[in-house]
Amino acid sequence: MTKMVQQQIDQLTCDIDLAREAMRIEQDRYNREHFTWTSQDVDDWRTASQSDSDQLREMLEERDRLRGQLT
């Protein structure tokens, strides 16, 4: 059981790292291009960014919950 939990933690850690990198890339794109976007484009980006942040938070919470099972 512990090995399976550790594998889940490892996978979540990988997913978290990928999500953070994707968010960093998206933020860089926003910083480069947002001045050419319409207000609707900016609103859409903010909505998507918030959704991505929520998903990242959920993954972090799940990883913490799983880590608690190991102790």
C-alpha cells in the first residue's frame, strides 16, 4: 500500500511540476502579448489562469493528503 501511495505522490509531483511550467509559459506569453489583446481575450485568459491555479491547488492538497498517509 505504501508503495502505491508513494507512486501516486510521485505522479502528482510530476504533474504539479508540469502545471507550474505551463503556467509560467502562459504568464510569459501574457506579458509579451496582452497589450494587443481585446478585453475579452484578457478576461478569457484570466478565467483560464484562475482555473489552472485552482487545479494546481487541488493537486497540491491531494499530494499533501497522500503524504499524510505515509506517516
